[in-house]
Amino acid sequence: MVWKLRDGSGYEFPKTGIVVASPPEVHACRVTDKGQGFRCNKLKHLAGKKYKYTVNLVATGSGQAPRPLDPFILHQP
């Protein structure tokens, strides 16, 4: 799974940019593209399993970071 910020967004992903509420052996996540991207590799497929995750951003300009978002991931068979 990949998340990308638009060029010039004024935000970047910190090391904890995407935090998946799952055991660490399920997803391995990291910052990419000098903070403008984030990638989580699915290491273990669990069909039908739903995971909450949090999106965290930091402001790189004069603005404030948005509140963390908390969507979910649904693994499809």
C-alpha cells in the first residue's frame, strides 16, 4: 500500500506517518520519497481481516499539521 502527498502540499510524513493497528509481522512500513510518500508492505495475507490505521503528517511550511486520520485497511481475498 502506498500513500503519496501532492507536490507543494506543505506536509511530509514522519517516521510514524502511517501506524497500522496490527501485529508488526503483518505490515512493514516506511517513509519514501524524502517524506512525500509512505509505503506499507503486506507481509502476511489475511483475507477479510480489517485493520485500523492512523495517518500522521507534519507541516513543513507555516501551516499546522492536520488532525490524525483513522481509516481502515480491508484485506480482500
